[in-house]
Amino acid sequence: MSELENLCDIMIFGGHGDLAFRKLMPALYFLYSDGYLTANARIITLSRDHMDCSEHIALVETKLQEFLPEGAFEPEKFERFKKQLRLVTVDFTDSQSYKGLKELLNEHPERERVNYLSTSPSFFGSICQSLSQWELITEKSRVVLEKPIGRDLQSSQVINKEVLKYFDENQIYRIDHYLGKDTVQNIMALRFSNRFFMPLWSSDNIDHVQITVAESVGVEGRWGYYDEYGAMRDMIQNHLMQLLCLVAMEPPCSLEADSTRDEKVKVLRSLRPMTPTDIEQKSVRAQYTSGSNGGEAVPGYQEGEGVENSTTETFTALRVDIDNWRWNGVPFYIRSGKRMRQRYSEIVIQFKTVPHSIFANNGACISENQLVISLQPKESIRLKLMNKIPGLSENMHLQQVELELNAPMNNQRKPEAYERLLLDVIRANPTLFMRLDEVEAAWKWTDAIIKGWAANMTPMKKYNAGTDGPSAAIHLIARDGRSWHDE
């Protein structure tokens, strides 16, 4: 890509918010430092805060020093980076306040424009309307939408319909930061470039799949937001569904965006709908109560500021079935929760045991073949195989060994997810972003569960903070003769 192609104006709406300071600005700083942003590209923060540009630059410097990894902030680089920073004060509910943005963008009307909406979805429609009213949307404009896009299928359709009044579908980038992780993208490389895995990736050889996203933190200061959404809407409907799709989808005919997304939509449409009986037996919802985290006492969810008699779940576990030829009879167990024992995200592919064992092995199972894909806190891929225990014993005994499948970094810094995703938006590559039919198919499936919970088909369970979740989640998978992969 030429320098001219990377010459763009990047507008961050809500640019003084937590996401912008924690993730977006550090990602843009690294993209600039690594040569992916030209010196003439502009990063325009749009915020309600009234301050001059020098105050804004000082604030960005402070936040970068706070949120960049230790040793990553370099004053010399920031001196160059800050020349790209601009601030425009805008009230997202008042279209007349966009005059300053109009004047700034008109300085370079030929540039590509990235509009990153790091705001509440309630502002998406009004922001897009104001951009259109001031004639700030061009053929080279793109808009990035942060999750959650709605609380259910109907509200999601309302929000998307508003945005689609002003932007074409191919200009809309619905972001899921999990898809920007190198290890998540590596799932496709692992599956579709290695002959070794291709014939094994089906119900003939895989017993079940587990997907876990566990967080050790609680809701902290986000009660107002979280209590409206909960684990199902905040994590399952987007992050975990996307991971499930990457594991389960058929090989796309190419790496073109629509080819990949077509296959993910097929998976979502193949999910077996949850009947009332299924919701009762195959879903778990729970809230954390008081407990300990890192040796310190922490309050329960109901003890949070402004939370009283809440029916919002902080933990969800589900058994998901995919009705197609490849995955018939292979359950996918997914779970996500707050205030868990440890923070980790992983995908476990559990292979079937050998048909007949010729090894005594003291009665232990001798075929614990697993592929464990860890996404956080450390990204890794491990293949667990059985191997002989060295020694002169008369009977051959086996042990499980691990093969690390991680590419060497040669002391290079591993890019963060938002770096990849922002660069893809700049390059106009929508492969890692959700298409409208993906979003709607995921909502359609999860809506049935949410409605079932509203009717109390699955009573709310409790679990102590600092544990691995409620016992009901253990029973969910144990009912099928299996257990969660906990290390």
C-alpha cells in the first residue's frame, strides 16, 4: 500500500472516553510508530469537552503514559505523533455543533475518512445524520460501530437501519476486538493450511468443543451499562459466537471478506434453536455474590452502586448444537463470566478416544488428545498428545505431553487487536468485521434464550466471586459425561 493510500482523516467520536484512551489512541500511536500511518494523517478527537488543542495533546500524552505497556512510550516519538492530533468540540445531539468539523475536513476533501463511533449506540443515528447534513460522507468514508449494537434483534435492526440511511453496507465496519487477536486469526491458518488437521475437523474425530471467556474483574464502575445488558448480550451474542463460527465454519473459497463472512453466517443459521426444554436443560445463568479476588474481599453484584434486585446475569453457560453434516452430534460448550477465579480465554478441541487401547496405563485414559487455543492472558496454541514414559518398566505407560505451535516473535512486540482492526479499516478491508446478516442471525438465536430467561425458564443461580462459576455449569457438562477444561 502506498503512502497516499494510508493518508486519511480518522475521527474518533467520544474520543475522551475510556475506550478511546485505553485502546484506540495507543493503537494509533503504535501504527504511527511502526510506519503504518503517514505523518500527514490526522487523528481528530470529537468530544463534548471544551478545551484547546494544547490541553487535548497534554491529556493524550498523560493517558498514553498510563495505558501503554511499560517502556513503550517514547517522548521523541510522541513529539512527532502529536502533530497529527486535532480536537473538535461537538455535541452529538446538536447538528449545528459540527460546523468546526466541516471546516477542518474541507481542508483536505480528497482524503479517505474513517468515522469511529466510540459512543453509546443511542448516538449512532444522530451522528450519521449530522455527518450527512453537513455533507461530510463521501464515497471514501467508512464508519466503525462499537458493540453492543442493540439489546435484541429488534433494537439492533433499528440502529442498523438508521446508520444504513447514510452509509452503504460496504462502508460499515461492526467491530469485535476478539477477531483482531493474532491467535484468533490463526485458527483459520491452522485449519485451512495444514493437511494434518483437515480430515480430523469433524464429528468423526472430535468429541466436543469448549469456548471459555472468563474475567476476574467485576462490573466495577460500569453498573449502569452492564445491568442493561448482562453476560449474554455483552459477551455471548458477539465474542463467543464469532469464535464458535471460526471453529465450525466450512473452508471459504478465498480470503475475501464476503467469502469468509458467508461461511460464518451459514454456521449461525445452522445453530439448533433452543426450545423451552432446551433453555431449561442446556443453559445456565448466574450472578456473583461476595467473595475474594487476589486475596482481597470483594462485594457481590447486588451490592453494586445503583443495583437492587437485579435479574441481570454475570455468568452464562450453554450447550450449543450445530445441525449440519460436519458437526452432527458434537456439542459446543460455551461459558463466560465476571469475577471468576482467573482471567483467561481459550478454545479447547477435545478429540475422541482411540477405539481400543492396547496400553494398560493403570486404568487411566490414554487418549487425551486436545488442541488448546489460548487467547488471553497469553496467546498460545498447544497440541496435547500421548507419549511413552521413559524407563524399563515391563508394561508400557503413557503420559500426556504438549507440542507448542506458536510462531517465534524474535523479541518483536506483538500487535494488539485494535491495531489490526484499525489498520484494516484504514485499508478498507472488512474481513474481520461483522456483516449485517451475521449480527441479525446471532441475535435471532440468542433472543430465544433471553426471552426464556425473562419467563424464568432457567432460575438465576449464584456463585462466589473468585470461583469458577456456579455448580450448575459443572452439572451442565457433566450431564453429558464431560468436564470443563480448567488448569
